[in-house]
Amino acid sequence: MVPAEIYNQYLTISEVARRSGVAASALRFYEERGLITSERRSESSQRRFGRSVLRRVAFIVFAQRIGLSLDEIRIELDRLPNGRVPTARDWSRLSEPWRARIDRRIRELELLRDGLTQCIGCGCLSLDRCRLANPGDRAAARGSGPRFWLGERPFNF
């Protein structure tokens, strides 16, 4: 039997959920996907997590918000050191390449914001019939999907 003071160094899944703001079901899913690991099990098979899991969960939540997939997140987390809590320098090194991705996302959101007044402002809500943005449905000749959002320039009039 493991002494109680050792288990006090570890958090139950409900404690991790409460402290991180992430549902226990999501934590179990993250564990199944290899993003986090429980370090011990109690005699009743309860998961026990090291306190450093809170930083990993925060990282996962943040990475998802900037658009990383769970597979990308796992790759990034695998770059962190094993056996110690990641330092601020570790996190900085890991997140530096994300700046370009965030900048792209900001530009996309700015385009979306600016397009709201152009497209929705006229009330037609139909790009294939829009006489301003897509006269005669000329965008269809460029292929399927949101052509202008994929980086193509709208038509010059």
C-alpha cells in the first residue's frame, strides 16, 4: 500500500478537471490520445496525475484555440523534456513557430470582419448571384470552395 502523503503529491482526475477547467471526459480523451499520462493508479484504479499535467492541459487548450490539431499538439508535447516540469524557456521555444500561424489567422479574421460589411451589408448573402463580388458567377470557373479565402484575389472591376 502506498502512503497517503505520496498520493497528496498527485491529483485525481476530478482535481485536474476542477483546476484546469477541462471536463474529466476530455482529460480521459487526451490520455487515450497520448497527450497526457496518469502516473499512478490508486488501489481502486483511480487515475493520479502529477501536478505538471496542469501545464500540459493548459498548453493543449491554448494550442487548440490557435488551431492546432490534436496530432500536431501531441508532436509538440513530445518535444518537451521528460521527467521535469517544463520551464518558461521550454514553452517559449515550443511556441515561437506558432507566431506565423497566428498572424495568418489574424489576417483571415480581418478579411472576414471586413467582408461582413461588403457581403452581408448588401443583404443578398449569395456569392454565386452577387453582382458586386462575383458577377456572372465567375468564381465558379476557378474551382470549388471559398476561392477568395484560399488566397485568390477577387475580380477587379
